[in-house]
Amino acid sequence: MLESFTIETFAPLVGGVFVMHLDPATDVTLELVDALSARAGPPLAEMRSPFSLVFRGPHEPVAVQRIYQLDHPTLGSFELFLVPVGPDDRGMRYEAVFT
């Protein structure tokens, strides 16, 4: 599933809610706050253009860097490697990078 994801998959979902499963008993709501292209210009033939996603969750609990199961009403369930990149005034930010 991850192989088919592109920035176009996520751009319309900015502002939307994802559920991250921290552990079997703890779910955290994340907001997708940005979908950023990492390359200017058209994609190379047969290759996905790199992009990153920035999510925001609550200040606590802070999730550590690892693979998490995420759920979204449109995309369904999928696993994603998330890295905490630091808090802002509204919560903790996490990034996922696709190459």
C-alpha cells in the first residue's frame, strides 16, 4: 500500500484526522498539517517523487521514532514510520518521509 502513496494521495487530506495506535490500549489523534514535495519539477519516469508529511498530535504522550499503525476513513489502515520533530504551540509534530 505504501508504494502507491504519492503527495497527491495526501494533499487533499491536509487538515484531516488520522488515528495512531501507540500500543494496544492507547490511540492518539493526529492532524495532517502539511504534505510537502521534496523535489521540484515532474517525477522521474517510473519513480515516485519524494515527499514528506507533517502531522500534529497532542503534547503528551510523545510517541518515539518507530513504525506505527495509522487509520484513516478514506485510506484505511496502514503502517508508517514516524519521527517526532518537536512541539509547536498546538502540539507535538511528527514527520514521515517518502522516497
